[in-house]
Amino acid sequence: MITQTNTRQIEPGITVMEISGHLNLGNTLMSVEDAIRKLIKDGARRLVLDLKGLSYIDSSVIGLIVMCTGEMGQAGGQMRVAGTQGVVARAFEVVRLNLVVPQDPDVETACGSFSAAAGS
């Protein structure tokens, strides 16, 4: 299955990157990494990775998410993961990714979590 990405703004200051298909070590993963890093470099400070359409990952994807979350934090922003399911959700659960990257059931909840954090 081909990996596809789509990036959009949903609210002022919130960027959503949808990733679907299979994502594992290779050129596609490097392209996704470059796209996330470019978003951070270009000023995105609230980023949601919408993974509801992602059906397969390997450990390199978990490493990428951890690394990009750290880069976003250093830039003064926050990254959240939304919509994981199936084997992707199970992989995140096994490595306890939720301790490093906030996870939400869907994009709407993730966006609301940014608003709640900003109001605190």
C-alpha cells in the first residue's frame, strides 16, 4: 500500500498532517520526516499527526515521531497524534508512546486539547 500525506490548516495556528497507508524505514519515511521538519522550520507550533488511515508502521516510525516531538518542543510548540487504530495503536501502546507524545482519539479532540492547554 502506498503511503500518502496531506497537510492542511484547520484552525488558526493548528496544522494537521494526515498520513495513510504503510509507513516504514525507507525513502517515504525520509520524505515524511522532511515534511514535518519543514513545517516546524516554517513556524508551525501546533501540529496534529492524523494517523487514522495508517495501517502499518515499523519501529523507525516511532523513532521519527519521538524525534519530531522533541524538535517541536525545542521550537516552543506541541505535537499530538490522533486517530491511531489497529496494529498502529497496539505498537504505540507496547512502547508506551503516550508518555512522550500526547495521543487523542481524533483530530477534533486534539485541536480542543491545544485550546485547553493554551487557556491554562
